[in-house]
Amino acid sequence: MKLEVTEQKPVYFQEEWPGQYEVFHWFEFVCGIPHPLFMISTYKENGQPNACLHSWSSFSGDGGGFYAIMPGLLRRTHTYQNILRTKEFCVNFLSHDYFEQCQRTIVSNDFETDEFAAGGFTPEPAKTVRVPRIKESFLTLECSLVMEKDLSQQGTSALVIGKVQAIALDEKLGENAYARYGQDGFLFNIHQPQNPSNGQGKLSGIGVIEVIKKYG
């Protein structure tokens, strides 16, 4: 037996904060699909470094290029405005050891704030774009903007796609490919999974990958 869920939101799905179901579709909490967590780095118009904790994304391509495909980027944020202005950004993956530092940038994000300093991160120059990388990141993708689109046409969030121009990977993780997973590797966002029968479930989580089998 399967639970069937349509777009008609049940009354027992109540917002935890005003506008929650405008920023996020309630289906997201029904599905509970994990996504990698990362920091987007850009420069603000005043030259201050900007760091944005983000998820809800995928990374793929073909022989013509490799792409960062990032929906759910709020149009009102510095990050979105910076990407549109400069056409450049970096995607920085950090281990769970840096999660609390990433969260600091959510609170300290005024226009005048150096968000790298607020999060305790070290800026380092990128090779192909004019925005800073996070030195503590074990993997960084340097990206140039390809397109942006408001998928829902609600004016809330946008899909942003960047073509990866260069990759910076920690040397130790290059030598041991599977070290990118587990406690020191990719961090995943488990965004408040809820029971579709009663709407219960208020806590989000973070997780890592356990490799259960290698094949090929």
C-alpha cells in the first residue's frame, strides 16, 4: 500500500514560520529527498565577500560541459544578485566539521558584512573566475553563469545554472577517491521530513554517505 499525495495541501500541514510554504513547496517535506550542502561564494557590489549556505542542487553534464544546477536560490538574496551582476560564482563543499561556521553566515549577512570573516573562513583566489574560493573546502567548483529562470513564476526563487570552468580538489581526497564520502566528505541536507498522514515532523538533519558496495 502506498500513500497517495496530490497538490491539495491538507489542513494539518501548518507553517512553522510565516511564508514557509511560499519559499518551499510543501511537497519537499513530504518527500524528504536529501541534497548535498555547500557554500556559494561571490562578491557583493561593495567588494565584501559573500558566502551562502545552499542545497537542493545537482551536478551533471555531458561532453559539452559540466554544470552546477541550482534551483531554490531566493531572488532577494545577495548571492542571487551577485551572480546576475558578475556572472560568476564558486560552489564550495565542506565537511560536517564546518557546519556551524556555515550557519553563522545565515545570521551575519548584512550588506556591509564580510561573510567569510563572519563564518571563520579563509578566502583564496580562484583560477578562472574573479570571486573567492573557501580555502577550507575540500572541493570547489568555479562556475560561470549560463542561465537563470523563475520556474514557478512566483518571483520567489530562481533556478541558476553555472558551467564549471575549473575544479580545486584537496590533494588527499584526490589520492583516495572514496575519502570524499563518510565523516570527512560530502554533507547532505535532510530538510524536515514530515509524515504525509498527519504533518508530524519538525526537525531537519544533516547526514553523510555510507558506501555499502563498490561495483563496476
